[in-house]
Amino acid sequence: MQARYVEIRKPGAPLEVITREVPGPKAGEVRVRVQACGVCHSDSVTKEGIFPFIQYPRVPGHEIVGLVDAVGDGVPQWKAGQRVGIGWFGGHCGRCGPCRRGDMVACRNPMIPGVTYDGGYADYVIAPAEALAAVPDALQSAEAAPLLCAGITTFNSLRNTGARPPDLVAVLGMGGLGHLGVQFAAKMGFTTVAIARGQDKAKFAHELGAHHYIDSSAENVAQALQKLDGARVILATVTDAGAMSAAIGGLGHQGEFVVLGVPSDPVQIHTGPLVMQRQSVRGWPSGTSIDSEDTLKFSALSGVLPLIEKYPLDRAAEAYERMMSGKARFRVVIETGA
């Protein structure tokens, strides 16, 4: 059986649609007929060869939704025809320290679709059974795909903080991650603050569920948050170190600054409030497949959905460039037509 795959032949090379034979799943693996795959900024890791261990040619894509097509030996939990999702967590080694302590998403030898094995810019993908998450019927495949990366990262990071409703939660940035973070925070019952540049985004922030909006181009973000008695949590979804540094001062008592975006420059922190108010700065890397299931279930129950732009698989290169331009509102999704 032949199928389409979008390959990167070497770091920096263009995305090319090729046709090749579809392999079968090995023991412990599942083959999925891809319906939709989100286009994430992290795909640039493969496109540009940022991780030195990537083997080429490689098919990118780690926000995958499709139907189970074939099941390898030793996989009792998945059956042909089930709709499943595969996110950044694509399996774990089970041997390293984090894995042995039950923290599989922090595996030091991670298995990542589109990075360590071929991902979802294709008609078919093969993944370890432990990477799969069930997708609720209430979600369309194209809507569910971005929830497996941007969605799980914001939802799972927030629910693993010490915040409890109706604590104040601020979401720094309203892009691909931030527009979901605002929705999750509001639907989880938090007093939600959206922070972005420009007063023109205020109406949209309130439509997403934000109770307050801070225009970072016109206000001192830290002072504005302190007027609201300080944030219990700030979810930093941007990749701008300056914006992060300007916002940290808005933390309240026991406030947590949770870093989701990865800036290239250092973030500056005044340690006085950090010590005196028992504040903390931490990162959060996504979640495992059961965390993906929880994210999808919560989204289906609460109506949290990404805003997406769709492209067919044959236009994957155009979809990738649209995502990298920063002009997409807000997530780009490739559909195979399956």
C-alpha cells in the first residue's frame, strides 16, 4: 500500500510530498490513518535540525488525530476504527531516573513523533501504544489536533499549580498557546487576566472568557496585576524574555510564574519578592497520553476550542510557512482528507 508523506531530507531542506510504501506496526505499536495534524512552532526543531540527534529524512508533526488502522502484537487496549490522538509525548524509555520515578514526560530519552520517529504530516503514522489518547466524539479531528500540544501544555500546567478557583490567573500572551490558556483558566473557574499588546485585543480577550485585560504596550504589567492583589499564577506563553521579565513582578503571595514559551534570552528576576512572598518560577513540558485524554475530555465538556486555519496535506509547506509567519489565527492544521 502506497501513501503520502511530507519529508524533510536534511536540516534546512524544504518540505517535500513523496509517496512510499506504508509499513505495518511492530509489537507494541499502532498504525494510525491520519485525519488531521497540527502545525506547531516546535516543528522547526526538525525543519532546521535544532536537535542534533534527529535522523533524516524525517516526517514532522506531533499534533496528530486519526483512526487506528492496524495494531501490533501485545496491544490489547486499542482496536481498529478507534479515533485517537498522539501529542509531543510519543513514548518513553522506562529506564532513566524520571521514568523510574513515574515522570514519563520528563524522560531523558524521549520518543517524539516528528522528531525521533516519523510524525503526522502524512497519511499514516506508527507510534508506540502508550503514546495514544482516545478522542471524544464531540470534538472534530481538526479541532482536537492542536489540543494535543498547545492545549495540553496550558491545561496540564495550570491544573498542576497550587491555584484554586477563584484565584487570579494571568495568561501572558494571546497567541497559539495563550488563546487556549485564557479559555481553560476561565472555564476552570479562575479569575482570569489576559495580557497582550494593543487595546484592540481587549474585546477578543473578553470573548475568550477573560475577566480583565492588560495592554502591555500601554500599562506596567506588574503594577496592573498588583492592583488586582497579585496573581496566584502567571502562565507565560510568549517567547519574549523582556515581556516575561516585566510580568514576574505581578505575582502575589505564593505566586507561581510558569514558563511555557522558551525565549532565547535570559529572563530577569528580582529575588526579593521571590523570597519574602514565597514565590516560584517553574517550567512545564506538556504531558503524557492520559493527560492528553484529560485535556480532550475537559475541552469537550467545557467547549474550549482552538481557532484554526486548515490546509490540505499537499500544501504542507505552505501551512508550515503560514505558522512560522506568526500571522495565523491561531493554530494551523493539515488535513489529509481521510
